[in-house]
Amino acid sequence: MDPSLAPAGYYTCTIFSHYFPYNVPKGKLKELSHVMAERTIDKIAQFAPNFRSAIMDKVVLTQQYFESTYGVTGGDFASGLIHPSQMWNRRPVPGYSDYTTPIGNLFMCGSACHPGCGITCVPGYNGAQAVLKNWKK
């Protein structure tokens, strides 16, 4: 681990929580972010009683942060829902899970394609395989 990330004897922790509300009333985002962070910490503390006392600082990154910083609509970090309606043969949309498009010789790859975000390199590999398969025809 990179020792510059935390002082000696301390650690970093990243907590990811799905289903944070997006359409928050104007002026309430900071307050709601704090409430959601505290709820998450409380839940972890049920299983790790000293967790809260070990926290030196925390940062909450909301969908609004990701949207304004990276330009992703709705703060969508996953290039599409992580939901059964957009998984397997329905990712990115039904009919195009084979990495092809309606435009000849234009292929898709990336986290919007099956198997989705968090599966590093696999969508690109699968997209390349689709290109090679088409190229051999």
C-alpha cells in the first residue's frame, strides 16, 4: 500500500453505497449527504464497534459531484443501470449485447457493454473479439 495515503498505523477506507437519492430538494444535498454517511457508518459500527472512533475524516461524493466533475448524466458511474433490466443480453440495450451496432463495422466496448462496470478490461476484450469475428467473414 502507498504509505502516503495514511499516517503510519492508520488506514484508508472507501465505502460505496447505492441508491442515494438524486432529485434532492434545492439546498438539501449537503444535509442529506451527511445523514446518509452517518447511517452508513452506524450500520458498519454494528459489526465493527470501534469503526466510528477510528474515522479521522470523511468525504461524501454524490451523483451530483460525479455529474458536475465528469459530465456523466445523473452521476451514473456505471454507464447504465446495474439492474436486471440492463444486464446480460440486455446490456447496453436489448438487441445489441453482441457489441455490434446498426452501423456496419461500428462496434461497442466499454463499461456500458456486458458484463458492465467493475469488470476491468472484459467489455473491451469482448468487443475486440466481436471485431475479429466480423473481420474473418
